[in-house]
Amino acid sequence: MQAEAAGSQQLLKVINRMALVRHLCANPGLSRADLAGAVGLTKSTVSLLVRELVAEGWLVEREVVATGDLGRRPTPLFIDPGRLLLLGAEVGIESVRVVATSLTGEVKACTVANFGASRSAKACITSLATALLKLRKQLDPGQQVLGIGVGLPGGVNEARGVLHFAPNLGWRDVAFGELLGEKLQDSTLAGAPLFIQNEADVAALGELEFNPTPAADPLLYVSINQGLGAGVIVGDRLLTGSRGFAGEVGHMVLQLGGPRCSCGRRGCAEALIATRAMLGQKDDEGEDPTALRSLAEVRAHLVDEDPLTLKAVNSAGRYLGVLLQNLATAYDPAGIVLGGSVVELGEPFLKPALDTLLDYAAAANLPPPAVRVSRFGANAVAIGAAALARYRLTRPALPLADTGVAMSETEEAA
């Protein structure tokens, strides 16, 4: 009984400490008295907790600028920008991207590593572990890594650290967290808390955690690369679904009998909007002879105003507008953020999407949802993965969603 009471007291203390950290992330420069009023704790409790957090590297005190006023001025508190770091990684189709950030999302270091010939899960996890350790060597040995987040291209059971299914890599039931943890054993990153989640989900968390202004709620993040997915945040909570597949909007069917998707269906949003929709696709009789090989080629053809490329990009953009209309109807978001490599095509892709969305809104005599492009560019998923680590570490009372399901059930649902 005494042990349980002590454990409860310890958890309460951690919750209170992290409440102070979260509040200062959103409201830097508050005094101890301000914090006490904001989070509902006594001034003495806040003073004690702040002393610990400053000593550990979470917070820093700044000197007060003299104003000429009489009396003692309260000391403002800020998140310490340098002593504690987060690592975030994006596992892509061909490479991994790893960043180190401060507690408020400033990128301190970045590295990218290609997978090479093998794209097996174990080979890619080895590449990721190597990249993480390489990045750690670039950092000051005195800086502490608080946690590691990883964004993966598929459905994830975060509580169990398992990647259910990554269709564009062909991975199923990969114990990703366990395998990566094994690779980091006996290294400078051994023991660092490790968190994994879907790539669009972590990118959405990046917009929530590292946003200098209050984030929209509900918030939708739509990620458009070789695959297409969405992260959904409602009331400060990430919506993962019962099996970890919430936000897999790339497999919403937009066209009956349309082009075949990586999941096996026809007419999915991914097949109509993502990279392959602009490269040309294999049909039932073979590959399109006009197919481009990369998104870089698409950009080059856009510069040359190639008619076929302009038509393909315009079509993908219009289907994106249809998808956004469907998502706006389903979730009524306060804001939609667009990210991913395809978004970097710019106006030829985005204007048809926004025009289509505006047309639907006008037809219903409703205001369109607010849409913007991610502020983090190519680092959006990696920075979002670092945000996942901060999100989990600063919300100790928030349970991880256990979306366990046998793969036979997952395949039947797919």
C-alpha cells in the first residue's frame, strides 16, 4: 500500500513538472508566480519544481531588464535551448533522415542516409541506427538526448513498437521498436526512450508541439510523397484508430475502376494524387512509355511547360482538392497542413487543389477550411518524430494506444 502511494505521489510530481514545461513551451518568459496561477499549483511547489527543472536542463532563467521601477522584479523562465535534445527520424522509401532538435524544435544537426540495394526491414533498421549514432557524434557530449522518435510509412502499434504494414516497402508485422533498441544497445544512445508512429501522425505532432502560435484544433496534416497519409489531432490527442490505421486517407477510393494502388485496390487517392500519378503508371498491358522516373524529372518538365506533365500535375492537384473536400466534411478541421515532397511542386499542383476546394465550398455556400503548407519542408517528418518524443515525455499520464491486431485481420480489412 505504501509503495503504491509512493508511486502515485511520484507520478503526480512528474505530471506537475511536465505541466510546467508544456506551459513554458507555449508561453515563454513567465515568472514562477505566473506559472503557479496558470497551472493551479502553489507558489512553493512551483519554486521547488522549477529549481529541479533548471538544474536538470529543462529550463533556464534569464536576467530581468531594468526598467527603473521600484521593487523586486520576477525572473522570467524559458525552455533551455541547448542542454537537452530530441532525436527524430523519418524512414522513407529509399532513405532515412535524422535530425537533432532542441526542446522547442530548433534543428541542431541533420543527416540523411540511403538504404542501398537491400530494403529489407532489418537492413533499413541497421541504416537508421548507424545514422542516429553518426548524428549523436556530431553533438556536444555534454548534451543529453531525452528521447528518440521515428516516423514510419505505414500503420503502427505505438504501444507495442510494431509496424503493422508498410505497403510501399512490403513490410508486415515488424517489431521495429525492439529491433532498433537492440541495434542501439551498448551505444551512446542506449536506454534513450524510443517512440514510433506513422509518418503523417508525427508530422501533425510537429505542427502541434513546435508551433509558436496556438495550433488549430482539430488539425489535419496531409502528407503527399510516394504514399499519401494524414495525421489527425483532436483536443490535443492524436487519433490513431482501433488498429493504428486512422489517417490512411491515401486508400480512400476517389475513382471507381481507377488506376491500381499499392494496396491492391483501384482508384485510391494515393494512385491519383501521389508521386506515381505524375510519373506514369503500369497498366494491365505494361508500363506507360512516356513515364518519368522521378519527381525531379516532373519539376524539370514543368519548367519546360511540357503539356503532358502539366496535365498530369493538374489532374493530381484537382484530385487532392476532392480529397481535401472529403476530409473537411468528415472532420470539420480548424486547419489543414500540407506536407511532403509533392507539395514542393508548388503552384502547378497546389492551385488546382485549392481552386477545387473553393469551388466545392462555394457550391455549398460554406467557407473553405484554412489550408497552409508545412513550415518544416523536407524535415517535416523527422522534426515531427522529435516532436513525438516531446509529446510523449511531457504527457506522462497519456497512455499509448495499443492497436494490436492479428495481421490476418489486417489483411482482410485491406
